Amino acid sequence: MTQAKAGDTVRLHYTGTLADGTQFDSSDGRDPLEFEVGSGQIIPGLDREVTGMEVGEKKSVTIPAADAYGDHDPDRVQAVPRDQIPEHIPVDPGTQLQMQTPQGQAIPVTVTEATEQEVTLDANHPLAGKELTFDVELVEIK
């Protein structure tokens, strides 16, 4: 039987959960995820785990943070004076916003704390620093 290898386009169904069992993503009810193995289109740890799988094979894999969205980087957390954020912009903790670099690049950030004096923004990926578990099923190798 054919095994998935670097350069193959594959389709897989998946469910991703955190260490506490909370589901953060799933292809359930959607088309399978399609990507090229080894191309960097998905997180490195999951990409490696798909290599060698056969169509119809199912497995559960745990990916450490470093091989998923990376470790949480405290340098990507910044406190901004509250008066630098327009009043109409919501700053409730958990709110997703976008900042712009001086070069014009948009950076997604999450509000982690807000006081009357400052707002703390985190530019880390929401899953940075987290170990992820995926239940996967390889449904096709194109």
C-alpha cells in the first residue's frame, strides 16, 4: 500500500485537542484538510507524523509546543498606554485585534489585560506554548 511522503498532496480528517481535552479545531462536518507533505503548510510536528501513513490509517499523535506553534515568547507581549488605543476599539481581555508595524504589516494580537492606564497585547499565536493532540485519519493521497 502507498505511504504518504514528502511532496505528496494528502487529505486528512482531524480533531485537535489540548492537554485538558478541550477541542480547539476539527475537520468534522467540513472537507478534509488538504496539504502537501513536507511543504510547511501545517505545523511541523503534524507534518512529520503524516509521513508514512497509508490511506485509511488512523492515529492519535501528541505534538510538543516547539513542534506546533512554538513556545510562548514573553517578548511578544507588550503593554500599550490606554490613550494610544481609540476609544471605540474594544479592549476586553480575549478580544482579538490587529496592530500594524511601521512597515505596514498587520499583526494579530490578543488583549490579555486592560486597566485605565494601559492595555496588554499578546502577539503570540493563541496556541503558542501548548502541547497539542491530534486524532487523524488519512483519507486520500493524490
